[in-house]
Amino acid sequence: MSSKRIDFSSLKAQLHADIKRLLLSWLPNGKVQGGEYLALNPRRNDTHLGSFKINLSSGKWCDFATGDRGGDLISLYAFIKSLSQYKAAVELFNGNFEEK
């Protein structure tokens, strides 16, 4: 893990500046509709777009089918990868988060 202190506010802003590209990488089968990104929830057997949404302006996200939700891209990445928010922030801070 990184020994550097993570500035969460700065990291959130940096991620948000690239929100569409990151969402396409993390949730590749989604689509932009209005001001939201609709995706399949990778943590459940989701087969239809519509219940898992990320707001492109705020970064807030929710799966309306399960009630899972968060307030930014760090919490979304943590949710997708089943990580704590701290471990997710470390990966994001270190740039080790692109899908291969």
C-alpha cells in the first residue's frame, strides 16, 4: 500500500473529471441516458439496465433493486471490487484500477 497520505477530496475531484471514461472501463456494458450512466450491477445477477445508476454530475450511485448506494466514485469502485473505501482509495490513488 502507498505510504503517502491520500487527499480524498482531491482524489474525488480528479476521478470525477474523468467520470465517463472510468465508468465505461469499470462497467463496460452500460450507457449514458440523460444525466446518468445506467449499468449492470456486477455484484448480482443483473440482466437489464435501469436499476443501477450513477449520476454523472454528482457521482452518486444507487442500485434501486437492492438499496446499495454511495456518494462518489471511490465508494462505487469499492462496491464493484468488494473493497473497503480506504483500500479502494489506495488503488485509485496509485492508478491501479483500469480494467485489463
